[in-house]
Amino acid sequence: MTRKTMVALAAAMTFALPASALALSNDMDVIVDGRSGTETRSITVSVADLNLASSRGARLADSRINRAAKEVCGWMNGSIQQPTREFRNCYGAALDDARGDLDALAQAQRQG
């Protein structure tokens, strides 16, 4: 393989990976995005195994989103430091966006 062919193959794979990830995406996933400064981190939270119409399922989904929001915003488990303003802003925005998506999924699940 020539260098030019390898570069073209690498470029093709770079563009194909996001498309294949979307193709594998489940309609019962919530993406939790945490924006801190110029960096954005994301975690996909699956709620496919939950009945979002039940209070138990809704609580479990919210718990998963809460954990993911902490993770994408850089919370350290066991930390005794007070959360910074930057963390609180990131965490609040991540929760708001993810809960909005979760509400839409719950509504769709209720409608069948």
C-alpha cells in the first residue's frame, strides 16, 4: 500500500466511524453533554431497559443521568472540595438538556 492510499483509507475511516456509531444508536438513549470552557464531553446513557412511565423507571433514569452529568463535568467521587462555579454551571446545563431529552423519550414511550 502506498502512503497516499493509506492516508485516503484513514480519512475514509475517520468519516465512517461517526456514521456507524449513529447507525448503532438506540432510540432509547440520552446523550449527556458537559461543556466546560472550550471542552465538551459526552456520555450516552441507555434507558432502553426502563419503563419510563413508571415512577421507579423514571427515578432510575434520572439517577443514571445525574451520574453521567457529574462525570462529564469532572466531578471526583469522594472529593471533599466544594464544587466550583464552573462545575455547577456545567452540571446544571447537562442535567437540563438531558432531562429534556428524557422527558421526550418518556412521552414517546407512553404514546406507544
